[in-house]
Amino acid sequence: MNEDTAPSDPHLPQRRGRTAARQDPSFPPPSQTGSPRRRSGFCRNFWDKLISQCRCAQNNGRSLSPSPMDVIPSRRDLAPMQMTQPEPLNPEVVNERIQDAARGIKGIRPVSGVVHNTASNANNVQTVLDEIDIWTAILGPLKAFNSVAGRIGEIHPYLKGAVTILTGASQIIIDQADRDAAVYSLLEKISEVYALMTEEKELQNVSSVLPIYLKIAQQTQECADFIVHYSETKNFWKRLRKHVINETDSSIQSYNQVLDNLMQQFRDKVARDTVIFIHRAAEDLALSNLEYATGAGLKTSKLCLEGTREGILTEIKSWINNTGEDVPPIFWLSGTAGKGKSAIAHTIANWFHDSGRLGACFCFDRTANRRHERIVTTIACDLADDNLFLRREIAHVLQNDNELRHTQDITRQWQKLIVEPIDKISPTITQPILIVIDALDESGAAKSREQILQLLAGTSGTSSSQPTKFPSYLRILVTSRLLRDIHDILHGLPHVHHVSMDDISSAAAEHDIQLYLSNKLAGVSADLKATDINMLAQKSDGLFEWARLASAHIKNTTIVGDPIRRLRSVVSATFGKGVHLLDDMYKRILGEIITEDEEEEAIPMFRSVMGQIIASSEPLPMAAFNAMRLHFPSEDDRYKVEAVMGPLGSLVIGTADPDIPIRPLHSSFYDFLTERRRSGKFSIDVSSVQRDLAIASLRIMARGLRFNICSLENSYFANYAVPDLETRVKDFIPVELSYSCRFWGTHVKATSFEPLLAEEIEAFFDGERFLFWLEALTLVRALNSTARSLSSVADWFMDNAEYMHTIEDVRDALHFIQTFGTTILHSTPHLYLSALPFAPMQSTVFRKFTAKFPHTPRVVAGHVARWSPTENRHQGHAGVMSVAISPDRKRIVCGSFDGTIQVWDMETGEALGAPLRGHSEAVRCIAISSNGKLVVSGSNDHTIRMWDLETGQALGPPLRGHITYVLSVAISPDGQRIVSSGDRTILVWDAQTGRSFTPLEGHTGVVRSVAISPNGQHIVSGSDDKTIRVWNLETGEALGPLREHTDAILFLTISPDGRRIVFGSNDKIIQVLDAVTGKAIGTPLQGHTHRVWSVAISADGKLIASGSSDKTVRVWDVETGNALGVPLEGHTEAVYSVAFSLDGKRIVSGSYDTTIRVWDLDFVNRHQRLISGRPTICFSSNPTHALCSAFSFLQDSPVPASFTPDEEGWVKGPEGQLLLRIPVDFHRSVYTPGDTLVIPSHTLQLDLSHFAHDTLWSNCHSEAAAR
């Protein structure tokens, strides 16, 4: 085989020039090998033998091509290009055959007949390859002869015959030499392939490449077998005679081609898998931070007994499988407690799970805290796991909108993560996708499921009377009790098919319950009769839960007595109907477990244990449950609960399996225990247990929290880049510690103030455990949700002056989390490296804890002294024109330039629900009624709209009457009247009917602002005509101009006592007026440098807030007219609206820069001089400066070329290592360490000389460093 034509693998090393002519002492030129006669005889004899062999082959009927068995000894009967199904091959066997081939090749003789010296190390294939060139030099003269002989034949025709014989013979010799060289090359190739395939042992375990790997191993062994067989003929001339008439050349070529093809397949597969892996990793990363409700999925333990509920199950399956256009997308199955709704839901879910068509199953449980907040993200995760196309679409959405992971706006999540992805992949869907939502009534209070009901109703986020359309291939099965709020929203909707379990015939229900009882009581006693089963079924009144309780009670082996006796006792007893039927069974079971003579001791224990189960924010398994009790304040409660729980197996789940969280088996038992009129002596006082759980949680944290609790080795990695982080969290943070970290604040909020608990909280914030708590929260991914409870903790202390310092600690902690939460969540070590060092110098966090962490960055100049007065910064999606605060201080409502209204959580900054849509142009003004239920908005689209603040629903059609922009709205104190202005008129509306009264006319310019007096009798208006007018609200009578000003009145408001009017003007001033006389009180308040767009008065009437085009908010003392401190800066565009919270502690401002800011008034009052100016960062390494060794820590580290932080503030190494995060307010200007610089004012200077980082980061803690 000629190497020039042999296929080769470009990715394997090639040995070039195997047949090149070379002079070698072992192979003398033809002139030195004998006489011409002898050479002529050799050629003649060779040619004769060759022709003779060919004739013999023809006479024997054989072709010139050997069968595969002639070339390949017995491995297979197929040509090399045909591959059999690969079998597992031992790499050691393959290696041995390669070495056999190497040993065989070393023994074959070249043209000279000299046998090559066998290397002492037969395994060294390279030794064989290096000897190839020794005997190929003889081929050069033969090739030269052929070239000359060809030309002689052309010149001398008479010599042509002789020359043909000679050239033919020499060419055959050359071909055989090339054939030998090709076999050597094949040996080299399989040796290199074998080395490549065995270099990475993991390849043998990668399922996607394993088939190709096995084929390559098989082909390599067959190539080695071929070489062994080929090299059995040692003599060159015998090989020449043997292989000139065989198809050895084509076999060699085929082996090369197959091997090269397989290697190319392998490389393509690895490359493809790498791309897929990288893409999948990106998808996994996008999906990884979606909040998932663990334990909310399908439970096969809840399936219907085979043969029961067949009618309703068939109806639901038919509905799911129906692909008609008019099929309602939602099936709502309702019924009273105990009817078996959940069993039906889980049976349906299980059927469709087995057929691969279950999209998601989400089950509510009232003992699972805040599960409703994670319904959409959990469903999205399940859909992504079950459908590759949906996975890609959902991951793509998250990659482009990170905020969707954590927002409380489940309407937006539903649209972006569920509806739109399903719509996009609809061409690939052939059968409906099923989502099961079980026990919606268990989601908590009506408020908690409000958004979910709006989603199901298709009305969330829209003012249209038409519900939003669901994807045609989506089916949603919902089960619930028939609660009023669920009924009011879902009942009668055309896209909701409602079936009530209460409507199922009693005969059908009784038949199913008979089957159920027969199954459950089978084998309980030989005396059990069919009539007993029938009588029990009749007693059940169609309630499967009663039948379950009855059968479990009858079979209970922990109760002394005969099962049949208990059965007859149940049958003969008198039970109520409906809920009373269950109550009577609960009392009966508990009465037999706790006998009268045991009540004095047993009932308190029962109440304590069951109280803990019910009060727990999340069900706990037995070990964690006991661990909590061991820290209860009363020693009498510190006992293990197995003895109490054992007999309760029919009522409580988790009594037998230590790994299953303990919780009531049915929600009706929860209701029974918490309503004293139903449970009597067995009733539970949950509030007392809340106090015990709060104290236990704080004590567990005191014992269990520690620095670097998960032993993270490196500070350069984000949390998501730590491969075994979830395992570490599970190993190092026990269940009871995780629970305590997440829910201690919830338990504090649910109890009344008491000194013992107050002292525990005080100690918690005094020590380092506060930081260790934050560390644990980031690792269990609960920082944001848990931080919300801190405000409630501060309120819990509010009426106790002796704990004011603890209140300050709690507020300081909340500031710290709000400021550095993003940093901590991204990389836990940077809680200590990038958060704590930058906390303000006078903050309690900094003062208490920095000394404990000496090996962190140290701010030596430009350190902020106090927290910014901005508590929160809410980012909208358009310029903010108006803001209002709900009376309960929990929500901010804002109107934006894009025509939407958004409701925000005042504490967390989370958007609550989707934006309210209905206006077609900018929303200029917002007002909230005094009862907090009604929102009124005015817009550039000339309309006024009313909204329900709780549901976000538009109330009636828009109110039309103005001919230009609506610039101001107000609601009367009794909520009966709405007043609006915009053109030169004022309109009064009936809030119930939407009817308008006669327009109030008198202004000669645009009426920019209206307000209603606290007594509801008067309207005050301000206009571009520079006047303020007063009107009678009931009659519309003008009471005359109250005041004329020198410029347009842009905004006005009335003090809560009705005695003062405050207005802001186009001429930059604010003026306070006497509401009766209209006379100015004091001099104008001056300080703004541009027009004043908004003013507000605090509830106590002592402070005025103002917002201006100069981008600032100012606070003024009403009595003195003095400005309190310097302007509150932070907005980057005009401030159009300001509002006070009802308690006077906060100001909210809205700006054209698309943000809403919440300002802490306590801070403003305490600190009259606020920090202003935007500082820059300076790193100095000049020996003449104090920071001479600032960067010595980076000498052996991945130092970036520039120390400019990225847009998120991270200073990173060249490969993305997280070195340090600079707070956003400081990274406008950063200098590299080599600069010699003059340090300006307002420059942040960092000393990094003692900065512990990388794998030494844990030395930042003084105790860790000491170890």
C-alpha cells in the first residue's frame, strides 16, 4: 500500500517518508551486490515462481483475492468496513495484542534478508517504528531503475519486452516494501489510538461516547490481530509471493479508513457533547436559583384504591385528553374536607406521570410556610425537567431576566415562565400538558392565594373584562374546599369546568367507601363480616377521611382491646353530619388514646407536642422535632416525643418513619384542634408554643452557628461555582438549625412581648452569631425571605424603652442586609471580605464585629460614617410621576410614564403583582383611600380609573370628563367622593357610581393640584393662574380665591388638622398658609434650585417634604421653616412626587429616573448633617504613602491588569476570580496599584496589606487565624 494514497487521521502524529530512498550501510547499492548475470537469474526465477503460483491459484478455482480469513485470523467474518455490535473489551487484552503485533513486526526480514535485532523491551512499540527507515533505503535504486528502464523502452523498441519483465519485477518488490511500511504505520496508529483512549479513564464511563469507545477498542484489537498474522511470514520474498495475489493492500486501507472514521466520530461526539454540556450547564445555572418548594410534588401514598372513584377519574381523563377548541383549560374539583379530592388529584397526576405527560404537580399544605410564593417557580422547574424544549425556553427567559427568579410578582412569573414558553413550543406539542394544583384552600389566608386565583381566573394584571387566554395545550386540574374567596372568583367562569364532590351520588360514594374499607380491614379478624363493612360505609356519609380514620382506629395495635369490639363500638355510636362527623371521630380516637385517669398528665403533653406540630412554620422530621424541644424554656417540655406520638399514627404522619416530616394527616384535624368549640379539652393554644419555638430557635442558633460553617476553601468562587455546596449544606447545617435560622423571626412576631425572649434576642445581636446567621442564610438560600421578619422584630420591641439599643441593632442589621445582601448571596466568604469592611464606621455591625476580623480590607480614608438615609430603592421600568403610601405602611403605589401602576412592598422593595394596566398614557397622579382599599389614578389619556388595592382589579370603566391631562386626584375621608383636576376645571365624582357632578369653574389656567380638607367639607385647588381657590365639596360653591402668588402653583396639600395649606411653586419656593385666612405663615421655604413639583406634610403636622426638578428631596420643620440637614440626594432626574408614611418615619419619593426611594426619617432627625458627594476609590502602593504594602497580598495571585470594578462592583482576576467587591457608591474612579498619586478628598483608600483571601480567606477571622 502506498502511503501517499493511504487515508490518515490528521489528529494523530504521522511518520513521513517511510519509502523514501536513503543510503544505508546495511543496504549497499546494486553495483556492490553481485554480477549482472546473478541479478538477471534472480529476476527470472522470481518471475517464473510468481507466474506459476498465479496459474495454480487459477487451476484451483481461487480468486487472486484471499477471503477475510486469509488476512484476519478468526476474529470475525466481515470486512473491516463492516462493524458488528461492540462487546465489552478488556484494555489489557487490547494492549497485549498490540505488543504481540510489535514483536511480530520486529522479526520480519526486509529485502536484504537481515533479521532485525529484537529489542530487549518488546513493549516498546516506538523502537520498532524507529527501525523502519533502516531497510527502506534499498527502494531508492529500484525506483531509479524503473524510471530509466521506462525511457529505454521508449527509445529501443526491441528491448521493450525484456525491460517490461525487469520493471515489473522491481515494481513488485517496491510494492511489497511499501506494504510492509504501511503495516508499520498501521501499528503506529493503533498504538497511538490505544494511548489516547486509555489516557482518560473517565471516557470509559461516559455513556454518550461508550458505544464509539467500544467500537474503537474492537477495531484496534482486530488491527493488531491482522498485523500479528501478517508478520508470521518472516521472509521478505515469501511475503511478496503471499500478498501479491491477495487483497492485503485493500485490507490495510480498509483498516485505516475504519479507524480514522471511528476516531472522527469520537471527536465529533465529544465536541458535540461538550457544546451540549456547556449549553446544558448554562441552562442549569439559569434554572438553579429558581425557588423550589420541596415536598410539594406528587405523593403516591395518596392514590385512590383501584376500583374506586372510577366515574370522576374517567371524566377528568377525558377532559385532559380532549384536544377540541372549546375545551375549558381548567377543571376545578371542589368538595368538603374528607371527600377524597387529593386522592383523585394524585391518582390523575400519577397516571399522567407514568405516561410522560405530567407537567407538574403542586400540593399546598398549611404547615408549609410561604409555599404559595413558590408555586410558579416550582411548576417552571418541573416543566423544565420534563420537556427539553420547555427547558430551553424557560432557561432563555431567565438568562435575560434574572429578576424573575426572586420576584413576588407571580403573575409576571406565570406569563414569562409558563404561558409564553408553552406558546412558543406549541408546534412540538401533540398532547396536552397537565398541571395539577392540589388543596388550593390550604395555601393559607385568602390574601396568600389572591394572585393565584387571579391567574386561574385570567384577570391578573388586566383591566379588560375578557380573561387572558391560556395556551391551547395546557390543562390545569385544581382541587379545593368550597371557600368563599375561591368560589367568588372561579365559579361561573367559561374557561373553568367546575365539578363538586358533594354532587356525586351517595350510592356511588358509599360503594367506593365499601371497597376502601374492605381493603383496609382485610385480615383484621376472622369475625369481620360484610354487614360490618356496609354499616361502616353508611356511617361515613361519603367522607373518605372518616373511613380512613375509622379503619386506622379499628386496626390500631397501640390501643388495648379487640379490633372487632372497636368496630362495633364505632358502628353503634352516634355521629353528626359533615364536619361534625369528623370531629366526633377525632374525639373518639383521642378519648381512647388518653383515658380519663391519664388526662391530668397526658393532655398537657398532648397539647404541647401537637401545638409544636401546628405552630411549626415547616414540618420537621422526628430528630429535628426532638432537637427543638430540648431547647424549650421549660424543662418539663424537654422530653422526646415518641411516646406521645406513637398512638397518634392515624392522625399524624411521620410517627413511624424518622425521615418523614411530622404533620397532621388531614387539614380537618388541624382545624379541629385550633377551634376550641370543636375540640374542647383537646384544643391547642398555638400562641404559647410560638414563644417556645422562638426561644428554642435562638438557642439552637447560639449553639450551632459558627464561622465558615460549610468549610468553604476559596474566596475566589461564587456560591454557584462550588460543586458540592448542596452536600456541604446538608452535612454541616442540620435540619433544626436551618429551620431556626429561617423562622425564628416568624415565631417572635406571632407571640407577645416578654423579657425572657427579649433577652435571647438581645444576646443574638450582641455577638458574632448575627454574622454567622447571615452566612447560614445565604447557604440555605433564604436571606431575602428571612430578612423581611426583622422589621417585625423591631416592632415587637417598640413599646419597651429599655430595649431601644436592641431596636437600633435590629434596624442596623436590616440596613446591612439591604446594602450588602447581593454581595453575600453571590459569594458567602465576601460577607466578611467585601461587606463587613465597608459597613459605615458608626454602624453597630462595624463597631461590634470588625475587630474580630482583622485580616480583611481596611478603609483608611473616605469611610462612610453612617448608613444612607435611603432605606430602599425600588427600580421601576419607566419614569415615576406619582407615589402614594397605603395607610398600613406596607405598600407603595406608583404611577409611571408608561401608563402602568405598580404596587411595591415597602419593606423589601419587591413588586407585588403585575403592573396594573388600563391607562394608555402616563399616570400623572395617584391617591389611596383612608381605608386602604381604593386606588384612584389620573392620566394623560384624559381618564380617571379606580382600582381595588387588594386584588389589583379595575373597578368599573374609566371616568371620562376632562378634555386634557388629569393632573391631580383626591379621595374624600369617607371614600364617597373623588375630586380631579387637569384642564381649567375641577370635577367631583361619586366613587360608587362613577357619576360626575357639575364641573367647578373659576380658574383661568390649568388646575394642577386639588386637595380635600380632613373634615371632608372643602376642596382646595392650585393653578397655573397663580391662585389658590377654596370650594364647598357638597354644593360646588366657590368660596373665593384664597391666595394669589407670583408664579404657577404646581402642588398643594392640607395639614392633617386642617389648619394649614402648603404649596410648591414654579418659582422654586414652598409656602405655608393659614387655611382660613390664606395669609402666609412665616417666610417662604427656600433652598431648591428648580421648580417644586410636590410637597407633603407628616401625619403629626410637624414636617414638610418636598421634591424638585433639582433632583433632591428636602425636609423642613413646619414651625421654624428651617431645612433639616442638607438635601437628600440620590435621584438622578427630577423628583415629581413625595409622600409621608402615616407614622411619619419615612418619606417615599418618585423620580423620572425610574426609581422610588424610601428615606428613613429617624436617620434624618438624628443626623442633621448628611454625607454628600460621590467618593472615588484609590489604591496606593507608593512607598511614600501609608499604604506601601497595599498589594503585597496579590504577588502570587491572579492580579487583573486594571483594578476597575465591573458594573456590579467586583474586582476580578483575569480568569474571573472574585477578589473584592466595592460598594456601588465608590467605584466611579479606581486607580491601579502602580500609580503614584495625590489622594483627593472624597477618595476611598484601602489598606489591603493584611487581606486574607483565596485559600487563606478563613484566616480573616481572628480565631481561625489563631488556629
